Amino acid sequence: MRGEPPFAAPPPPTASPVAIALREALITAAIVAALTLFFLALRTDIAPGGLVFWARWDLWLVAVAIAFGVRFLLSLLVFQRRERKAALPKTNKTVSTKGAGLGRFLGLGLLIVALALPFLVQALAPSSDRYLIDLAILILTYVMLGWGLNIVVGLAGLLDLGYVAFYAVGAYSFALLAINFELGFWVCLPMAGLFAALWGIVLGFPVLRLRGDYLAIVTLAFGEIIRVVLLNWYQFTGGPNGLLGIPRPTLFGLDFGRGEGSFSNYFGIPYDAIHRFIFLYYIILALALLTNFVTLRLRRMPVGRAWEALREDEIACRALGINTTNVKLTAFATGAMFGGFAGSFFATRQGFISPESFTFLESAIILAIVVLGGLGSQIGVVIASIVMIGGIELLRNLGFLQAIFGAGFDPTQYRMLIFGVAMVGIMVWKPRGLVSSRQPSAVYKERKAIGADMVAQGEGH
């Protein structure tokens, strides 16, 4: 307007990637140093003469140095590359169908390994076969629980923080029926699942109008209500003492003990306690495969497509004429039923149950498995269960860390800290879960996998 030449401010000078990584690494190291000062560097112990104070500056400096190095490499090799990719023009986020084929081959391979696992363990590690098979039983239990919760959270998009309540209902239903009416495992198993499904419907009705954080709070309260009732209804549930003498499952009436009528006596083989663990392993494997089969079939049925539509947009789901009340109730009931099956197996495996086994921490672990594996992904839940449950046990035996932190370092004291850092790293590296591609249930002409960031993540709106 005044004859002045157009003026554009020069772009601000950008620092080099190494300088940015160094700055972020220094900030991270300072934060870690402040947070771990009173955990690693300074420590107090109770001695006969009183309180003893001593310092471990070498351990603290090693931890700070590790935090600095890890953050420097992540910033330089991961975060800055991700920012540069985000600045590029966005394209249609589709994934090659080769990933879907790889997932099928991976699932088939895991199935073959699972079927032959007890015999592989006995052949490769006969000295610790009982421990390893028992660990595999625990992992499969969480796989089944993760698949059940995946129906509610991953498919229907309903954030449930009280899933352990259905786990507890199934366990106590089985235990009370078996103890009071002298019924066997195979008779009580479907009944426990039905009782849990009924309580899923009971929970579903009050939360029909809730979404997101409000739904999470109500489900969390429901889980705590069930635990408190089990803890205080002493005459019915045994209270804090729990229930004892829960019968074990049998194979066509043959138990896995000693003497007449036992499995070993009937088949004329020497008694071995490992037989019962192998039998329990195949029971939970069959239950988990049943859960997976039913879930995959339901996903391809109208109710499964309605769950996914509800997850993406509830308002659009209503506009299409879908009865969201029935859709939510079926999701809660189906997920709760599988949780009840897992609870009944837990009761017969342990032979004893108490309210302390069904705390909020269990719900958090199951939800973490679903989120870590990838919401809506079946194979992701399997991988996350192996990583989380098996990883926690693996961290009990990290003797090589003593070569890094010193001979006085005890890995068992820091295994949960190491596990938490590993989980944070995985979620930073894979924010949408370990399996970051999804396949739509209904397709037109061609089936294509899509990026997980194009799928709603269960906020319920």
C-alpha cells in the first residue's frame, strides 16, 4: 500500500538433530536423577543398633547414564524421524495385505506350539517342566481374559475397568455350586459362565447412557462393589478366609491323584504329578480356543458389525437404526461369559479362592494386555499376554544385571520397575499396540488391512 516491498520473516534457525537429542537426553537424565535419588542413591536399613544410612552413588549414576543414552538414541532415531514423517502430506493409511497373511501364519505357528508345548517342555527342560507348564497355564488364562475383554473394549468400544468382577463371579459361582451341591467341573462350568453373563447384563443396564470416562468410573465401582460384597458376606462367600476344598476337574470320572479310580491306576502307568498340570493346560487351551472361535464368528455376524459401528460412532449407529441398547448388553454379556469361564477354571486350578485374588490390579493387567496388544486384535492379545505375564516371571532371573550394577544388585527387587520401563518403551514405540493393523469385518470387493490409527480406540463416542 505504501510502496514498501513485501516482507516475510526469515524462518527461525533450526538446531541440528544431534543438538536436539542431547538437550532432550539431558532433561530426561535430570528427571530420572531427581526421581531415583531416594530409591537408588540413598537407602536406609534397620539394624540392631538402630537405623543405618548408606549411599549407592555408583548404582544411581549408572541408572542416570542409561536413561541419558536411551533417550538420546530414541530422540535421534525414532522421535525426530516420526516428526519429519508427520510433516509430510498425509495419504490414505492402508497396509499391505501381506501383513494379514503374516498374522495368519503367526497364529497358526503359535497354535502348533501351544498344542505340543507340554511335550516340548518335558523334552527340553525336564528339570523345570512343572514350573514352565504352570506358567503356560497362567499365560493362557490371561489370554482368555484378554479375548473376553477385547469384545467389550476393542470391538464395542466400551471402556471397562471392572472386568475382574465377572472373573470373580465365575470363580465363586463354580466354587459354591461344586461345594454345596457336589457337582463336577464340567457341569458347573457352563453355569458359571451363565451367571457371569447375567451379571454382565446387570452392569449393562445402568451404564447404557454413559460414555468414555464416566463409563470407566462406573465399571470400576462395579468391580469394587463385587469385591467388597465377597469380602463382607461371610456366611455365603467365606469372607476374607475364602473357600477351600474346591474339587479338581476329572477326565471321564478319573481324577489325577493316587490309588483306585485314578488316571494312572486305570491306564497302568506310574503316578506323576505332572499329569494333572498337563490336563489343566489342555483344558484352558480348549477354553481359550473356544473363546477365540466364538469371537471371530461373532465379528462376522450382524451383531459383531454392530459392535464395531458402536465403537466408531454411537450417534451414527443410532441414526442407522441399530438398537444400541441391545448391542451394548450383548457385548457386556458375551465378554462377561468368557470371564466367568476363566474364573471357574481359576477356582478349580487353585482349589482355593478369596477376594484378594480379584482386586483392581487384575482388571488393570487385563486391560493393559488388550491395549498393549492392540484394541480389536486377537493375535495381539496373545503376544501381549506372553510379554506381560511371561516377562514378569522372566525378570525374576536376570542374573546378568549384576555384572552391570554390581554384585549386590538383586533383580527381584527391581523387576516391576524394569517391567514398567519396558512397557513405557513399547507404548512409545507402538502407541496403537504391538499389532498396528486391522482388518474390517465387512468388505466390498477387496479386503485390505488399514492402519490402527484409523480405528476408534474405545472411548465410546
